[in-house]
Amino acid sequence: MANENPVIFRNRRKQYLVGMLHVPREINAPPVLLMAHGFTDDKVSDNQLFVRFARRARQEGYAVLRFDFAGSGYSEGEFADMTVTKEIQDLECAIEFAHSLPLLEESPIYLVGYSLGGAVAFSAAARDHRVRGVVGWAPVSDLRAVFSTILGEEAFLAAQRDRLVACRNDSKYFFLKPHFFLDLNHHDPARDIAMLSPRPVLIIQGTADAKVMPEQTHALFKTAGEPTALHVIEGAPHSFGFYEEDLFEMTLRHLEAWSRGIWYAVDGQECRVPSGHLHRFETLEKT
């Protein structure tokens, strides 16, 4: 198998989802990272964020599957039909696909979700205990507040009267159907992240994020069970542009610790899990 392999798998709606599988050399059953992209994003992401991280992680011995949700990138479907519920289902199908591959059928699975993909990852992990841990990069915690910021209150009002809602996210123009807005009411990332304990969670947030506000992420952190860590990158925007090295280093540092049965306490002290219980983590008190 080559280092980077295009893959295709189906979701529950029989749509083909397109992805890229990065595989480390000569490692049997490597830990696998499934990456969930953000709203109006794709498996490449801005400034090739996902590509660069996947290649870096592969060099560190991880397999990485990044894919396009239905209606995004090269996957089948129309973006106007997307909902958070459907993206959670797509990620669940990606987990099933990864475990169906002979190379990865015994691999521990971790999720890395960016922005809306963070909320999607928390929900999928809460439903599937095969997921060993979750990393959220600027994860959306208050769906209503974030999409009011991104789309404007006018979009929510239009969803009450129109069959198609014309929307904009930065330079991207697109339509959404009213069901997208109604579906937001069925999801609560704070509830989902609280269900993950004792599996570890890492949240990384930039202080200059204008879409996912730092105070929202701090509130999410406080609702999470143990062990959960919050790493704040001073000056980083929502895209983490120019701060990717810090983002990647902190993510890989924690993933390596989790795979060795170690969790970092708030003060940076290593806490080791008893041998033979690498999927369980000691409770650490937040400060």
C-alpha cells in the first residue's frame, strides 16, 4: 500500500464519500486518526491544513483518514441537503470503513475534528466506544450562536418562510434548506463531550478566533468530564493560520501520550495509567 491512497466508501444514504488514507510504513495496526472537516470545508481545508497534518502524523506512525462529508469536496450529494445529523452519520460510516480495512481492523481509533467537525466528532465518539479519544480544533460548542455569527440572524428568519436559504461564509456562497436550521436544535456538543469520560479529550482554541469565540470554548471545557485538557494558542485565528506548528505539535504530543497510557494534567505533569488499562484514564481535577 502506498503512503497516500484515494478511497471511496458509502454512507447510510448510499452516497459515495471520497477520502484519502495516509498509511505509515512497516507498522502493523497503527493508531488511526479520522479527521472531520468544518462547515463549507473539505478534506484538504484552508491552507492545506488537513493535508499537512495528515502527512506529519503519518511520519509519526499514525494512519490518517481524511474525507469529504456528503455534499462537500468530491463526495456525492448536494451541500444544500447537509445537516449536522447527516455529518455525524457520515463520520460513523468512516469509522466502520476504517475498521473494515485489514491493515486497520485492530487499530485504536481517535477522532480529530475542526470547527463544526469538532462537534460532529464529539457526538460520534459519544455513540461509539471504539473511539479512544477526541481532539477538537476550535470546536463548535454553541451551534445556534456560531451559525448566527457565520450566517446572520437573517438566515434563521428566512428558513421559516423559504424552501432554500441563500447563505454566505466568507467568500463562499451556497444554499441551505430549512431542515439544516431545525436540525441544530437536536444537538448539544456540551452534552456529548460530557459523555466521553473516561476517554481523553483535547481542545485547542485560538484567542483571535472570530467564529468560535474563546469564551464558548472555555464553557465547553468546563462541561467536559475527566480527563480533558484545553490548550490556548495566543493570537491564533479560526484557521490557525501561521500557528499550525503549535497546533500540530500539541495534538501529536497528546496523541502519543494517550497511546502510551499517559495523560497530561493541567500543570503539565504526566499521569500514568496502570498497565493493561490503556483505554482508561485517572481522574484529574480541573483548575
